[in-house]
Amino acid sequence: MAVAEGLEVARFLREQPKKLFIGGEWVESASGKTFDTIDPSTGEVLARVAEGGAEDIDRAVAAARKAHESGIWRDLPPAERAKALWRAGDLIEERANEFAQLESLDNGMPINDALVFKVPLAAATFRYYAGWVTKLDGGTQSLSLPGKFLSYTLRQPVGVVGQIIPWNEPLLMASWKVAPALACGNTVVLKPSEETPLTALLLAEILQEAEIPAGVINVVPGFGETAGARLAAHPHVDKIAFTGSTEVGKLIAKTAAETNLKRVSLELGGKSPNIVFADADLARAVSGAFMGIFLNSGQICSAGSRLYVQEKVYEQTVDELTRSIENLQLGPGIDSMTQMGPLVSQTQMDRVLGYISIGNKEGARLVTGGKRASGHGAGFFVEPTVFADVEGKMRIAREEIFGPVLAAIPFSDEEDLIAKANDTMYGLAAGVWTSDVKRAHRVAHALQAGTVYVNCYHMFDPAAPWGGFKQSGWGRELGPYALDLYTEIKNVIVDIA
Ligand code: NAI
Ligand code: MG
């Protein structure tokens, strides 16, 4: 708390109830239990939050169901729903400092990233979907049946939507989930990650201020195995949207199948290739490789964690990248000089250090980093780390590390590259650096990934669809594609003969 004195977030930390937001009220958990959320740059307790369990999820689902059945939201004139979502975007922007500080303290991300990039993107997502509310149109069909029929389609809300989000981009993931769900007229139970529950609570506050009716949005912080599992299994939840590990994504799909066959969308892990051809603008490619892996300390599902470099420029690229790391400023996210913050938790730090030791044992060449960063007290800092001469079969080339650890791999030509880049169970994102326009498109077509960046990386926009091939998930969030996740298509056929 001391760290927050004088900051805009001090009010939230001191006065906000940090309980469960159910049916428009802040309530205690049924068990009375709480859990601590940690500031990962110090290892100290940042706030104590009510811990939702199965019973609380049941209450929240009941509130969402009731709000849904009442029609208080889905039957509102679309322009009114749009206005509330637009207002939510405005309020996020008005309180950008508070959101950014809170995100930075709870997750560890650099305050500048939060302020310049993530919080505005969250606001933009609400505004983007506000625009869709008045455009959720169906179509008409020209039937060839004998007789005369009028056939048309309606887009109707799926119903009660459960949303489970991770800790790496708490506010952004909440907005990517909540905004389209509400735009389509659903009601929501959101379970933020136990590591980073705070910005979701602030979001609940502002959604209430935006006059989204009670019960339409419910937020229940809690643990995955209890609150999350109950939400996934709940018979009155019509759809579940999940972002997190592939392992838990599979569990969610299985649970949905075994219960009420609720609709499932999954945004899961990645091991994304970032590819540098010898004909690329090397200075830009190096900074793209750098940002691709070190943004948010590598804790991004689309992190460019496999760097493929064409043999001719391989050594030079690895050298220049290594040199650029020397000046990278590590520190607490809340310090505006910080360029890379800590990892989110002790567990995540241990997992990442574990992978570094695996990389060493597997015989990859450690070029830089490789240790817990010293001089940061009890904070969970790991040095930006580069392994070179990594081979495709090594675990550090195959498994999602979710930390600041890059695997650099040489390749000979385009054919060799495509085979290597696609040799993964994942398919979320990819980057291609080249000045040959034909090659850029050829490679973009051949890569198995939901997003391919050409001569750029980590570009996010509410209009650009997001999701993965293969085990990176099911469905596409953002853009008009998310509307398919949150609506059912109904066909009405009327005999008019
Ligand atoms: P996780 O997948 O366990 O956590 C994500 C969310 O799922 C959290 O809200 C958690 O409470 C919930 N959850 C956990 N178990 C659940 C269950 N049985 N039923 C329902 N919900 C459940 O991720 P974790 O353990 O925090 O991180 C482990 C690894 O997962 C990371 O190292 C990273 O590789 C990957 N990960 C990937 C993310 C992505 O955006 N693709 C985000 C977070 C983690
Ligand atoms: Mg935390």
C-alpha cells in the first residue's frame, strides 16, 4: 500500500471493497474466505480479495440467468446498449491512470505499456463493440421449396456466458471477453485470475457507472480448480470463453462436453515463430525480435519465442539482439523508467527458470541472461535470456515458456523454414521479416497461424481477429468474428402462400 500513496490508485487500494460483484452488489464470499494478491516486483501483499467458490459461482450464474430472462439487457433498444458500452469505453479512458497503475502493481507490467498501449486498447474494444450493437442483422434466404415462404435469420444472444481469463493481460483480456458478449445481449459471469483480480473489479465498478443493469455483468475472483471449474461445469451456463493454458483449455472442453455441451471458445498457448530472412531490414527485424519476446516479460500468448534467422545473417542478428538487451531497464512496473518488469508470480518465475535449466541441459548455447535478475529484492525478476543454436526437438523450442526466453534457430531457405516453423502443436501467431513482397505473402499463406505479422509484431486492434490454429484454440475473438461466438443464428421460415 505504501507504494501507492499519492497515486491515483490509492483510493482503490484503500477503499474499494474487493468483494464479489454479483447482481449489482459487492458481496462477501459464501465461505468468508479471502486470498492475497501479490505485487510481483516486491513479493509483498498488494490487496486482500474475497475468494469466490462454487457456491458463489452458483449465485452469480443465478443472477446472470435472472437478468437474462428478464430481458433487461437483451431487449433494450440496441442504441441504448450501444450507449452504455460506449460510455464504458469513455470511463476506462477517464480513469486510465488508475487502471494502468493497478494493472502495473498487480501484474508487474511497465506502467508505460499499460498507459499507452493496453488501457487505451481496452477502451477501444468497448467502443468497437458499441458500434456493432446496432448492426447485428440477419439475412433473408431465397428458398426453392414449392409454395411461397419468407425465410430470414436472426442473431440472438447465446444466454449466460462464463468467461475465465488469465493473469498476463488482465484488463485487456477482460475487455476482449466482456465487450462483445454484452454487445450481443448476453449476460456474463467473469472469473479473473487469482494472480491478478484487481482490474476486473475496477471494470465492474465502471460498468455499473455506465448503467449496465444489475446482474448483466458479475465478477467472481477465485481459483481455477474451484470457481473456474464450477463455471465450466455449470448446467445453466450456455457458453464458456477461456483464455489460458492449453492444458486447462482441454479440461474446459471436456467439462463442457460432459455437462450441458455449452459452447466453448478457447484462446490458448503459443510457440510463435518470428522469422528473419536475409533480405530483411535487419535493424527493424532485430528490434521486432526484441519486442516480440520481451514485451510483458514474454508473458504473452503470441510471444515470438522461436526466432528463425536465415543462415547468412544469423550470427549478426543474434549479436545485435544480444547487444540491444544490455540496455534493457529491469524494474518494478510502476517505475516509469522500467522497460521490463517481473514475472507475475514465484510459480511463474520458477517455471521459467526451470526451462532455462532444461535449455542448458539440452545443449543449447546460452548467449545472454539465464538467471534470476539480482538487485531486485524479493521481486520475481528473470534476466532477458537468449539461447542460440536451438534445435527443433529441444523442449525449449517446443513448449510454451511464457517468460523472457528466446530460442534462436538458423534456417537455410524458405522450404526449410516453413517445415521448421510449422513443426509445432501451436498456431497462434507468426512474424515474417523480409523486403521481398512476393516472399512475404507466400510465407504468410504457408504458415499455420491465426495471425501473421509482416515487418511488424504484436499489433493488436479490436477490428483484427484473434485466435489460433491447431492447439492454440477454438474460435476467433475480436473483429466481427467474435459476434459468432456470442450469438446463436435462428432461421425463421414463414408460409406466406
Ligand atoms: P491457467 O491456464 O491455469 O490459468 C488461466 C485461468 O484459468 C485462470 O483464471 C485460472 O484460475 C483458470 N483455471 C485454472 N484451472 C482451471 C480449471 N481446472 N477450470 C477452470 N478454470 C481454471 O494458467 P497458469 O497455470 O496460470 O499458467 C501456466 C502456463 O499457462 C503459463 O506458463 C503459460 O504457458 C500458459 N498460459 C497461457 C496464457 C495465454 O494467454 N495463452 C495465459 C496464462 C497462462
Ligand atoms: Mg498479483
